[in-house]
Amino acid sequence: MADQKILCATDGSAPSEKAVIHAINWASQLGQPLAFITVTDGSELKYLAWDEAKLAAGELPVDKPLLAALERALKNGLKHVTCIRATGKDIAEAVVTYAEKNGYHHIIAGSVGRTGLARHVVGSVAGDIISRAHCPVTIVR
């Protein structure tokens, strides 16, 4: 099977931790590369990546959600893991743009599962990822 790159969004929240576990299990079962992305607030869209070579050399991301996801992936035996810190104002845009520009085939993200007025007031990053993505998206609740 050709590589089907998986991108998992994480912010360290309980829903994103569930997404991380799902992504690790899926990447492990399929033998596919996995990348974790976290988005921090910034005025312009930028990316900083830690690929397999940087990680092997001991260069680690400072972002707690990325470190936690990386540690969990390595404990589960994954070897092809990348970590990305994105900066930008729109989380969904940052995730989808990175996935599209870097040839990812699937995006996994967590969702709190807000409904009704709460969803309209707060918004839904997961919903925005689904509506903008060029590839399949799995939302974990």
C-alpha cells in the first residue's frame, strides 16, 4: 500500500487526546506515516516542523500537546512521526492548508460535540476543517 499520510490536529484537550489515540492506532494498523499539528495564535500563517531526522537528532518540539502526542506515538512503536507547530489566526485554515500543501491524505481531529446555541456562539473548528478539507476527515468525540 502506498503511503497515505495522516495528519492529526492536537491542542492537548481531552477530545484531541482521543483523536491522538485514534490516529496512532490507525497509523500503526495501516503502517502509515503520522504527523501531529498544533496551532498557536499568530498574525500570519507559518509552520515549523520536526521531521524524523530532527527528532532522531534529539530536536524536540516545545509545545506540550506535540510532545505528549509524540511520546505516545513512540511508545506505541510508530517510527514515521512528524510534529508541526502552526501559527495563525484561523485553526482550521492552518490545519487544512498544511495538509493540502504537504500531500496529506487524511485529517483526524477531536471535537467537544457542542450543539445548538453553544456551537453557534463558540463555533466549531472540527466543522470548519470538514468544510474546507481537500481530503477525508475523521472527527473523534
